[in-house]
Amino acid sequence: MKKIIFAGLLISAAIVVVASFFLPRRYVLEKAIDVAAPASYLFEEVNNLERWPLWCYWFDETAEITYGSSRMGIEASSSWKNRTGSGQVTILTHIPDEMVLTKLDFGERGSAEYEFRFVPDTAVINQTRLILKTEVINPPNDGIGNRWKRFLLANRLASSLSHNLASLRRIAETKPVFDNVTEELLAPSYYVSLRKKRRPDSAAQQVRALYDQIMEALKSVGSDAAGHPFCLLGDSIIELGVPIHPDARVPNTYPVNQHYSGPAVRGSDNGGYADIADTHNKVRRYIRYKEYEVSGIPWEVYLTDPRKDPSTWTTEVYYPITTKEEQELL
């Protein structure tokens, strides 16, 4: 009987050894899913490690989570320990709203990479193709034990793909959608301006009058506008600015100012100026939802000549912001 058992163990060991040589040398798995939400809604879930417990396969309600010095963006890290094991995730690199690459370290069980890609649908608004690719990177493909470890880890990773994709889709599709609101990174520019006490009941008339005055002044020295006029909206002061080229000639009474550069939230209004307050409110709701902070005075950009009927105006509203990632660095 002992000989039979021993023989069986030898045969089993031989099968394990021989089978290990037929295991794949590389494990790369990929799945994709369509999500009815903007790419930014998916990116913010993956790029912020505080959000991972809400959707990631490796976390559960028993997980004890420890975060590194940063919780969002490149080099952010967190580790977890729960009833099914432990591990650590680190964000290696990202392209905002396009891609996030992370490394998952499971200690003796090995390590792998997750690469998330967010591809907007060019034909459908607020539709994104979410692609998740994973690859086993450790242990190396040498030795019988390592080959089987790679195989077992690959099986767990395969199970994680469908879970992660479905969870991310559920979260992204239940977020509110803000039409005609985008995040922008603005380059520096130069302008001349005039200021007046603000009269909200006659804002369009003020804009038109100040614009005419500035354009006449620029014309008198042979200069012209370098872009659309805009209006900085203080609590009690309206400042109408006209962009100029850096080397433009300006009247002596008009100082040259540098406009804000940095992150901002933009809202577009194509329905005339009468409902511009609705666009401001929409942008402010978006900022609150994203947990950003307004970092300066908002402004309006008039894409339509202000001398035309305000009911025909197309206007953009801008709010300078500090993002959550920037708030962490302050």
C-alpha cells in the first residue's frame, strides 16, 4: 500500500514538473467594455487610490488600508491586507483622461501591472471605451515553482478584469453629467482693460460700451485685438479686457496685464446672454461635485461681437480652480 501511495506521489510530482514546461512564458490579458460616461469620470476613479476600495477586485469590507505620502497621481501608493491576502498598488504614470499605468505587488505571490485606457467614442457624446490590460511581471519565468506561481496569479488576474470593468462602469454611469462643461489648462496671455462699477441689471450694455472704448483706443495707435474680449467679474467691479499681442502698441493710459494661466473649468452657453446665470451655476455645481476650489475671479469670454444683439451671443464662462491633486501639495 505504501508503495502504491509513493508511486502515486512520484507520478503526480512528475506531472507537475512536466506540465510546468508547457505553461505560457508570458501572461498578458485584456478586456474592454463600453461605458456611458465621459472619460474623465473613469480616469478620476483610477487615478485616485482612495477610490479603489469602491471598485477594485482586491479590496473588500475587511481590508485594512495604508496610504503612502500621496494618494493621487504619479507615485501615489497604498497597501492593503484582508482575509484573502495582502498587496500594494503604485501609480507608475498617467495621461489625464487617457491612460493610467499601475503596478500591483502581491509579495511572494508575485507582481503584475494594470494598464487602464479610456477611449472616447467619436460618434456618441459621453460614451467611452474602457480597456483594462494586465501582465504578470514577477516572479521571473525560471524554476518550476515560479512558473506555477505565475500561472496561479494570472488566473486571479483574469477574474479581476471583469469585476473591475463592471464596477467602474456602474460608478461612472451613476455620476451626474454636465453638458458643455470641460476642464482646461490655460496658457498665459496679455490684455488691456477698463474697469467700472458693476451693474448686474445692465451687464450687456456695460460690456458693449467698454469694448467700444478699448477698440477705439487700440485703433488710435494702429493695434488690434488678438482674441475675443472677456470680462472679469468681481463682486462690485466689472473689468472688460481685450487680448493683445505681446509686442502690440498700446495707449499710454492702458497698462498691459497678464491674464490667468493654469487649470480652469469652462462652461459654454450658446443660447444668448439672458440665461448666462444658468451656465455660471452649472460650472459652480461641477466644481463642488469634483471637490475643487475656486482660486480666483471668474470671467466670461464673448465669442460673438459684443456690439451685436445679446440674444445672439455665444459666451464661455471660466472659473480658475485648484484641483484635489494640487490641494495635496499645498
